Amino acid sequence: MQRDKFKGNGTKWLTDGLFLDQSATDRNALYTLQPWDREKNGKHYPSIHKLYVECEDVSEYEFANKYFACYQHWLKLKECAFFKPAYESMKDELQQRLKAKAVKVMLDQMYAGEASQATLSYLANKGYLDKNAVGKPKRAGRKPKKAEVVSLVKDDLRRLQE
């Protein structure tokens, strides 16, 4: 993969400029943050969300090296405030996809009469369902930490300077 397309002016890694949804111009955009692919002005923008989930790489190493310049570029992108909600959504969908596949394998084992006692117990107790945590309810919204606010402001300033 050509690494130069991931760099902006100079040697800085592109972050928001890589995404059609965030970029002021479509010049460097390679992907969309939407869960589906997009077309704009005759150009195809694959969904990074869809690529992440389809890759099924829980370590994120292979994914990062396949769709970005390198793993360090991916780590830098994950720190960006604009990307965090999309990243959380991608991680959640991947987790659900892997869980669904695992439960399907367990069910196939059960139907074939090859399931272990632990598998049968997991299925009987509906271990695949998300449980509500016991204890004090969490507050609906939390006040952002000072470091988060500073990070958001720095991201905004950096985008304005580009």
C-alpha cells in the first residue's frame, strides 16, 4: 500500500482528512465513517466501520497495517476526538459479530451431540445475553475530564490550522 497517501503537508499523518465525513475537501479522503460505503462525485469511499468489522481482527494490528500507513498511524487516529464515537461503535459491532459466531458454533455442536457440559450450561443459562450490572446505577451523563476537553480543543485548533 502506498504510504504517501496517508500523509498531509510534510510528514504529519492524516487523521480527519482521511474521512469524507470530516474532511473540508475530498482531496485526501479515502474512507467514510458511515457504516455503509458512499459514492460522491463518481468516487467510491469504503466504510471504515464495515472494513473493521469484516476484518475481525481483535488485535487491530492487521487491520491497521492493511487500511492505514502503519499501526502507529492507527493509534494516533484512535486518539482523535472526532473518531472516538465511530471507533466505539465499530468495536461494539465487532464484539457482537464474534459473539454471534461463537454462539452459532455452540448451537451447531449441541445439535450434533458434541457439545461439552460447559457449552450446554452456557446456552441453558443464556450466557450470551448481556447482563445488567448489579449495584448502584450509573449517572446518565458524566462531566468530561479536563484532559478530554483539552484534547478536543487541540483537535479543533489543529484542524483550523490545516
